[in-house]
Amino acid sequence: MIQLTRLNKQPLLVNSDMIKYVEHSPDTLLTLVCGDKIVVRETSEEVLERIIAFRRRVLEGLVPPGTAPDASNPMLPHSHQEHAD
């Protein structure tokens, strides 16, 4: 969930996975997958930054700190470099 602000300055929590479109003209308009529309005070860039920050926080919990990427473990991220045998 990300916190945004309605035009009347009331805080609003939005499930970022439910956002289908973010439009900016001149206010920022969120269109949800269910078709609901929400106008918020934040710019489209700020909405995107909050979504990215939220997803980073979620993904940090998937890989234990200090765990190096390992090609032998498909659950861990690894680089696209080819490894010599």
C-alpha cells in the first residue's frame, strides 16, 4: 500500500497493485483495475516513486541480507553473465 493525498488534503492508502493507469492533466488521476478513478495531489512522478519504494521494501524481505546472488538457487536473483565451467 502507498499513501497518497486526496485534493481535499485527506490521506488515502492505495493498493499499488490495483493501479491500472496514472494520468497527469493537470491533476494526477489514478485509474484502478476495477474502473474506479481517484484524483490525488501528488504528481505522477511522485506516485511512481512511492510504488517503486514500496516494492523495494517488499522485495528486500525475500532475499536475506548478505546473501549473494546464486545461479544454483532459482529463488535468488542472479546476473545475466555467463559463468565459465
